[in-house]
Amino acid sequence: MIGGGVAGCSVAYHLARLGWTEVILVERHELTEGTTWHSAGFVGQLRSTVTQTKMIMYSAGLYPELARLTGLDPGWHGVGGLRLATTPERVEESLRLAGAGETYGLGLEVLSGAEAKERFPLLYADDVRAALWLPGDGWLDPALLARALAAGARKLGVRILTGTRVVGLDVAGGAITGVRLASGTEGAEDFEEWPVRAETVVVAAGAASGWVGRLAGVDIPVVPIKHQYVVTEPFGVPSSMPTVRDPDNIVYFREENGGILVGGYIRNPEIWSTAAPLEEPRTVFPPDMPKFQESWDSAVRRVPALAATRITKVVHGPEAFTPDGEFLLGETSVRGLWTAAGFCVHGLAAAGGVGKVMAEWIVDGSPEYDVFGMDLRRFGAHARSAAWSRAKALDSYSKYYDIVYPGEERTAARPLRRSPAWVRHAELGAVFGEKAGWERVNWFESNARPAAEPGLGHRPDGLEDRGLRRGGGDGRGVRPAGWAGRIWSPAVREECLATRDAAGLFDQTSFAKLEVAGAGALEGLQRACAGQLDRPVGSIVYTQLLNARGGVEADLTVTRLADDRFRLVTGTAFGVHDAAWLRGQGVDVRDVTSAHACYCLWGPRALDILGSVCGDDLTFGYLRAREISVGGVPVLAQRVTFVGEFGWELYCPSEYGLTLWDTLIAAGTPYGMRPAGYRAIDSMRLEKGYRVWGLDITPETTPYEAGLGFAVAGDKDFLGRAALDAAHRSADDRRTSAVPAASPKAPVPARSLFCLVLDDPRQVCLGGEPVRSGGLPASRVTSGGYGHRVDRSIAYAYLPRGTAPGDRVEVGVTGTWVGAAVAAEPLYDPSSERVRRLPPSSSV
């Protein structure tokens, strides 16, 4: 363990709790003297993500217990917390957070300004429109917490070496093999260096983590940014004062020794550029009060008594930020070398949870919680660039307290990765989003106008009778209420309807593409994947990678290109993660993402369109792949869809990508085809009940719970099989141990993912909204949106066993409870005839 702050101490403590008896923690100074000591210590439990909230809730429960476990005071002050809202937009955010808080059982309240003032009488609250009150919040003394964690670790056998620096990391065969340590002053007579053999090393060195990682040739994109807070003289502030956050005014404060500690997030932050971060203990910078003035002025307005109060201390130190403002956890590209860093000012609050998930990850292979949003592997090779990391981190810090609207796109360090057809998208008025560095089309603003009837569009059988024809439905073309309507365009609807009636052309070049080849390819993938891959060449299998608990670690398709060669296609941001998971199972994986462009042609006229520029037989079946030529372009055509319409994913070598796009546009335009973007894809996949990893399915959910039991092979062994079989038996007490694992009887899990249709089509879910059943909290929305082909507001949520289509629930959308019906899936084309059968109007 490298680093003696709260992260290192917490990971060491939790590893020892899980039975590891040979743990050594090294710290170049004394404990906490890196970035921990100057933390303001806020513990705010309600965060923007499910996992971070769980981690901080765990931490808040652990910290008071540490006193009993160790006999030391961890410096916990459970005074509760206020989060103020002074604008209508912030009130709306607060109501969304309150809804999320209900699903966690946090027991929070939404207060008026006057009620907030009752909690803290010194508060000026005339402009406060609402306030969230979280009674479980509080603050910590960072040094006392780290010492309590260290004491607990020592009691469990952890060796802690202070005054000991890391001078080298030894790597052999792509794995960590040891650490070279030294004590004394370098160059002095008492300087002593010695090696320690280790197969597991955790870098928890705060702002110095990037420097430590480079000793092993690993890039850990930690960006040290200067952060200030001040402490006033005592003026009678009670120790029971709650913590206060005023994000509209970029300031936070709490009690400190009878005075107030005031901090904030400045709009023009500054990076700490140094070759060797934290070389000296308790690194601080000179006060920069002009930069802090906005936060101080905001604090004085909020607590007028501060105007007559002296500032007695300024703490201006380095904080470890990351490109996206989330933690950096997990295993690096060097096997056995882990990191727990990049805590972006709020790491103290989550330190207990960080120790928990890191220890579980290291010992068991996966943590209890879904930590992909914090996983170091969420970044690609571009994160090695210091310039890119710094630009993103500065942007993240400067907007730390800004409202982040769903679908909002940041512009820092863009564009970076672009499809061969990017120039054409720009010409068509594409509104771009960014994911994993890729520029991806959200929608084409040129599609915002309704299309003239081309006279060539094939009308889907029976849709007129079901009231789903163009122009029908209560919510068509109407901007959704609230946040869902903030970043919105009628172009999305037009793209969905064009795909339904004629065809849509989607650029999905950003798909992560992995290849597995060689004599052991099939055997390795069979062990790693839950689906049956031993199928004929040209077969496509939709499958999941599971962890030992049966949770879904990845969701992808596998195409058998030859007896000993497979191509895996996964989500844009998941390639590095999924490849690392497979390598951890002994599978040799090659990332070929950049080698291939991918365009998806979907819709009832897709066969006519492609047939007009391709002389090959295109009538091969669903979930089959074939090499074809489109114009002069060599293409691998795969009969799969993520929108519920007939068509293909078309892969070509990247150098042909622009030509292929132009060829398809020219061929498709006369048929009414439109280029389309990811917002249309998301709308249509909701209508078909297609799951998204990280939202609807995660490492915390099993395929059976998610309704994906059809993708689990019953005739082979794979990682997670034992856990699924155990869940299978316990879910249905009619089963006995005598029933073979390959039994076709489907398990009935304790909870399942269900489709909900909201009564009010203008109320659109964005994910995280609370769901009540019978008036009681039952779940939260995993994902939601508006289905333009069915003209319904759709959401998905896990609900308990016994729930059935036709049942009624309520969904909390920004403080409003909206009735919803549990619906049978899928809402669109339930028989999937449009996907599987050749379009009847085709002349090919």
C-alpha cells in the first residue's frame, strides 16, 4: 500500500478485515501529510450516482463505529447537512435529488428557506427557495479519521512504515513483482534502499499517484489542482451547526472551533505543475485571496455575521482531480498494480467505501457495487496525454457546483476521436456528443423538419390499427416537461419515424471492437461468456460476461469469423474494461476499434437500399454475418439491430469509411432514408426493451433479473454459473438439488426488470427517479425516455417478484408523482417480425 492518507489506510484496514495478513503500508512522511490533512472533511451522503451514494452511506456508518473498534475518536461530527437552492433550476435539481434520496432510504426532507434558517439561525435565507436537509450528513477531522483507520489496520496485523519512500516499482511479464523502498535522505550516509517482493501493490498517493504510477510505466491521470478554504476567528458558532452547501453561489461552510470554515470552487482554477508532487510534507501554497473573493463574498451574503469576522487561517493546498471529476479506482494495465486516487475534494466522505470496494475487488475479483464510473479503465489511450487530462480536469473543477443536465455536453479537449464520416455529419448540421473521446452524433438538426411523404415508404402492417401512425399520440413532437425538455430537438422524432417508415443510417464507428484468435480462442471465450459460442462460422451470439456472483460485467455480441477467430463488439466506453476483464480470465484479446468504421442501416427499405449498391445475396438470416461488397467497399454485414428494425451493422476498414458513408447516403436518400443519431437509437431501444449496460444491467444484477435468461447457455460451464444455479434453486423452492443445471425451467428471481408506461406522456424519466408501489418506496428508474414510434413515455425499473403487467405504480418525476402501468415487453413489434423477416415490399 503506497500512501498514508485516508485512502491508503482504509484500503489496508479493509484488506486486513478480509483476512490478508501480510499487508504493508508505506508513507514517505507521517500519516495524512500528503493531501488528506488539509481536507475540509465534509461528508455529504447524497451524490449524483448510485454507487458514490452507497459508498458514502457505508462510510458514514463506518466512521462512528471506528471509535468502538479502535478506541480512537475518528473526529466524526454528525450534525446533518443543508443544501440550498436559490434558483428555479436548482430547486428542480433538489427535487430530483430528493426523489433519488428516497430510494436510498436517506430520510431527507425538502425545507423552505425559513425552515432552513431554523436549523442555522445565522443563515440569510430570504432568497432560499428550497433546501435539502440530510440528517445523516456531517463532517470529519481528516487526521483523526486516518489515524483511527490506521489503528484498526494495525490491530489486524498491517505493518505501517512512515518516513519511507518508494524509489522503484519492479515489473516483469506485464505484472508487478515488487517495490523498492528507501529511508533516510537521498544522497546522505544514512540513506538505505531495500526491495520488497509483492504481487499486489495499491497506489493511494493522492496528488503524487501519477508520479508513482510512472515508476511502473503506467499513466494514472491525476491532475493536482490548487484548492483554498479559510477559517475565521471564533464568534460563538455552535458546534451543532449543520454543514451548508450553497452551490448556486459556489460556496460551502461548516463550524470550526467556534468560527466558520469557508470553501469554494473558483471559476479559474490553477494546476500545480511540479515534477515530484508532495515531496515536502503538508504542501501549501501562498494565499490567493483575489481568486477566493467570489466564494468569500458569497459566504458573507449567506452568513452576514462574517462581514465583521476576521479570517485567521488560509489553507491553500493541492487536491487530486481527474478528467471527469470521478475517482480513479481499480487495476492498471500492469497486472497486480492497483490505484485508489483522484478524490476530487470529496474523497474523505467516501474513504470508507473506497476501502471496502477496493479490498473486495482485490480479494474476490469484483466489488459488491457497480464501480465502472470510477474504474480507471473507463479511459482510453488518450488519457496518457497530460494536455488532455489537464484540460478536462480544469473544466471539471471549474463547473464542480454547476447543475449537470442529462444530455449536457462539455466542450473541453474536443474534438479528439472522429469517424471517417465526421466531416459529412458536420455538413448535415450534426449536434455532437462525446463519449470516450469519440465525437458521436446525437441528432442531425437538419432533420428537425418533418419529412415530406416520399411515396416509397413501407408502412408497417397493423400499426395504423394500433394508433401508432405518424401524427398520432398525445406526446408527438411536443417538448417534454422539465429537465427532459431542456436538451431536446424535434429532429429525434423525425429520425425515429424515418427509421420506422423507410430507413435510418447511423454512424456507430465508436463501437469498441475486440478480436480473439488462435488455437485457444473458443475455449477461452466459452469460459468467459454465458452464451453458447460453439456455433457455425458466421454466427452472431448476444451474450454477457459474468462475475463470480453472476452479475453482468459486460454485455456484447460475439461474431465467429473463422473456427479460431472471433470479433466482440461492445459499447463505446467499455472496450478497455471488457478487454481487461477477458484478459483476467486468461483470454488473449486485441483491440481493433480503430481499424474498422461501422454504419448501421436499419428500416423496412434497408434491403432495397443496400441491394441497389450490392450484388451479393443479402437474404441471409438474423444473427448471421457475411462478407459482401458495397460499391467497391469490402464490408462485413451483420444482421443485428439495436432499434428493432430490419437491417445490418456494416463494418469496413477505416480507410473506406468515408466512401461507404457517401455510397449509402446516395443510395438511401431516394427511398426516404435519413441519417440519424444516438438519441433516436436510445428512444427505439426503449420501445424494444433492449438493455443498456451500466444502467439497466450492471455487475449488481444477474441476467435472470434483467430478463436475459434466454442468453444464458444451459449446456456448458462458465464464470458465474455456480452463482446463477444457486440463485436458480433458491428462487423456486419447487426445485431440488437433483434437478440438473441444464434444466430449461427458468428461475423466478426476487426482483425483475419491468417496463413502465407513464400516464402523462410529457413527463419523461431520465434515470434515478423513485418508484412507489402501493404508496411505498419500491425501486428507482434504471433508464427512461420517450418512444416516438409508440408515442409513450417509457421507463424501466426493478420490481419485486409477483409484479405483473397491468399492475399500477407511481414514478416521482421532479417532485411530481406520475401514475404508470407495468407493461408487457416489448411495446413495439412484440413478435419481432420486423427484425427477423425480410421486408415484404422488397424487390430484392
